[in-house]
Amino acid sequence: MRAFCLAYTPTLIFATVGLIFNLAAGWNTAIAFGVTGVLWALLPVIAILREMTGEKLGASLAISTLCGGLILCGWALVGI
């Protein structure tokens, strides 16, 4: 659990920076910053899942793609 939380730290940082830009300058960038953070987090998640699946790259790519897609869809719904 700790490894997943650390992997998504870039998402939190980018979303916070985006929120600051949104509140300070009126830019609607919070979602774009959050999506960038999700994309930065996918590689560590793939590495974690690869270790958890016994070095099965295909399974770890499938799981991380599904989870990343769900997160990006969530961000898209927030932006509507």
C-alpha cells in the first residue's frame, strides 16, 4: 500500500500546483496538472505491479493501464 501511495505522490503535487495556479491566476490548469501527475505515476506503478505479479510484464501493464484509465476518466469527470 505504501508503494502505491508513493507512486501517486507526483499526482498530488501536480494537482496542488495546478490548484494554486487556478486560484492565484485564474488559469483552468488544475486538471491538466493532475493528468500530468497521473502519467508520471504510471511507471512506478508498473514496476510495483510487476514485482507483485511475479515479473509478468503483460499482467502488470494490463492492470496499470486499467487503473490509470480509471483515474484519467475520473479527472475527466471532474473537469466537466
